Amino acid sequence: MKTFNPDFVWGAASSAYQVEGATTTDGRGPSIWDAFSSIPGKTYHNQNADIACDHYNRWQEDVAIMKEMGLKAYRFSISWSRIFPTGRGEVNEKGVAFYNNLIDELIKNDITPWVTLFHWDFPLALQMEMDGLLNPAIADEFANYAKLCFARFGDRVTHWITLNEPWCSAMLGHGMGSKAPGRVSKDEPYIAAHNLLRAHGKMVDIYRREFQPTQKGMIGIANNCDWREPKTDSELDKKAAERALEFFVSWFADPIYLGDYPASMRERLGERLPTFSDEDIALIKNSSDFFGLNHYTTMLAEQTHEGEVVEDTIRGNGGISEDQMVTLSKDPSWEQTDMEWSIVPWGCKKLLLWLSERYNYPDIYITENGCALPDEDDVNIAINDSRRVDFYRGYIDACHQAIEAGVKLKGYFAWTLMDNYEWEEGYTKRFGLNHVDFTTGKRTPKQSAIWYSTLIKDGGF
Ligand code: PNW
């Protein structure tokens, strides 16, 4: 049997917009996702998350499901516009009450809440007033919102994640426009990312100065990164793969761990990449108590050939290709999920080792990993998800190997607790350990939920 440390954190993750529904209930203000999903053509069949999993009303039932599964931790996010309907100003106490109830119920059931402050559902009012992430002053609005959350929830919440996947907000929200706010630009991703890092720095600074000394919690960020394997043994391709990783995760992690953007980005982007003031970097450097990693897949990377035109695609998830001079591809022998993401567990191990070496062996938590599978609208098909069990076994085995090789991996969160609103894909991509019937709201455990609970109970597999 492959065993894990008894205090290894086994959890499942979700996010507010994807599960809560009740988008106009109890004073919640609109977010950019409400606006984006209301534009015909932006999401699959114009689907929105007005109801989603109706978790806002079914939270007790959902915590009972987590308890039944034996989860040690639950990662969820707070909807900023439930707390501040216009992003700032007066607090909406009903929104605060919802999260207070959820947090209390989790703790009562011995499930540790891991709270993400921002999982993409930015308040629409601030988007309209201030241009959202493009405005440097937005960092202070993040800090103001975070401060309220620390003050109201921090007596019980001791695990905080400032931002979920700033790469996605920057590249998919401001580059390709496939996610809210749907901006399409070659330059804005770098500006949005810069302001997100500055916002992260300010949120952590407030926590560390005003709350951490008494609340004794930890705070970090969750970055997403997939593995990039050199397509050939050539030096050019090895460098291309390295560069691709730098443009993906080091973009965010280098400022935090090393104090500036990667040299490869500065070299290729010049002044298109903003620079940090001394004040900014003083807050950003060393601003994470742990390394949160969302990991989904692996792609092959090669140096883009002279004259070759590489199309930026959402599924290719490579960023702005010409900026990197990297061409991504897949090995046709790799099995794929319903997202067309290849299943390559050894890529996860390689990435964990690469991050550990580059950032001097920080504590790492995998804050998301999982897969969508086809045909799962039908609950009878969904509950026999042996392919998802194989996926988890493969990736968790890779984690185990990484730990044996010296990686300080301390926890793992499956994405996701239950099928939910998969952003622009609507309800068509099902990642859940539990099936959700979106007509009735009924939850049904899949085989993977049962397998995962057994793993947690046994401390290994
Ligand atoms: C993450 N990419 O999204 C998010 O944190 C979740 O909200 C989401 O449901 C989950 O993964 C599955 O998609 C990602 O293109 C979206 O590399 C896109 C990418 C990665 C993660």
C-alpha cells in the first residue's frame, strides 16, 4: 500500500459562482460572470449560474455529503459581491451570514475550511467604475474586501487563498476573452496579472500585520500550471519547455519567491511587461506561506520554427504563443478527458519536482486536480466512473512518488466536490466526485467519490 502522512490534508474544492446559484438572493450584487454569461453566445447555450447547484440553499446537505466522504478539508470561495454588492461600501450582512453558517457547519463536522477570497467572480460595479483589473487602484479594493473577510471569518478560518489562478484571469479573461470580463488583447494580460500580484501582496500584508499574529492562520495563492515536456532532446526544445513554464507559473511565482518576473519574460516582452515599484515588491516577495498548485494536464513544447504561425487557443492553454516562441502539441497516444486535456500523471510528478527545485522546496498543496468525463448527464453512466478513479489513482500515485523524491507536498484537493457550472462550457463538462442532476438538484455519489473516501479512511491506496 502507498501510505501518506496521517496529517496529509485530503480535500475537495469548489468555487462560489460555480455552485451557489441564488445570484439575486439576499442582496447579492452582480459579478462580471453574471454579465458575461448574459451575453448571447459567450457561454454554451447561453447557460448561466443563476441556479447552478443551488448550494446557497443546500449547504447543509452538501456538508453532510463531505462528512460522509470523510473529507478533512473543503476549499470554497467567497463571492465578493455577496459581501459588498457594489464591491465596496456597505456590508451586506445576509451575505456574511451565509458564509458564517457554512463555516460553522464545516467546523462542527471536523472539516477544515480553506477559503479562497477571489475565484474570478469580480464585482460588476467595480468593473464598470474602475475598469477592473486594469486599474492599479484595484489592489486597494481587493485589500479592503479581504480585510472584511479576515475580520468576520478569521476567528474560525485559518487557511486562506488570496487568488485562484491569476493566469486564467489574465490570459483567458483579458487575452483570449473566453472568460469574463471577455477582454481580447495582447497586452492587457500582463497588466491585469501585475495588478493581481499587487492585490495579492496587499491582502497578505494586511493579514500578516493585523490578523495573523492573533488568528495564527496561513495564507497563500493558488496558481495553475500544467507540465511542459520538451518535444525532442534538442537544446532549443528543452529551452522552449522551460520558457513555457516560466510564462505560465513563474510569471506569478517568481515575484513571490524570487522578487521579480522571470528574465525570459523581461527579455521577450520588454516594456510590455510592467515593472514593480520597490514598495510593490516589498509586499509581494515572500508573500505566500505555502505553494498552492492547480494542475490538470501536460503538453509537449517545442521552439516555434521560423515563419511558423501558431494560433493561440483556449484549449491549448499556452498564453500568447508569439510572446513565448513556443509551439505546444499533444502526444497522440495520450488518453484525453472531456476537456481534451491529456491524462499524464508523470507530468504532475515532474512539475512538483521542478517547482520544488526552483522555489527551494516550499510546502505545496495541490489545490485542484481532477477530470471531466463525457456522457455523465446520465446518472447511471456517471456513477460508473472507473476512468475517473483511474485518473485519481494515477495522479495521487504521482504525488506519492514526488513526496518520496523530496517534494514537501502536504495536501491534495480534488476538483471538484460535485458537478457544477464549468464557466463558458456551462453544464456540459462534469468534473464532480458527486453527480448533480441540474433539473432536480439531486446529488448522487459516483464511484470515484467512494474510492476517494476509502483512500482518505485508509490514509493511502
Ligand atoms: C480551473 N487552462 O480552471 C478553475 O480553478 C476551476 O474553476 C475550473 O472549474 C477547473 O479548473 C476546471 O476547468 C481552469 O486553460 C481553466 O489551463 C482553464 C485552464 C486551467 C484551469
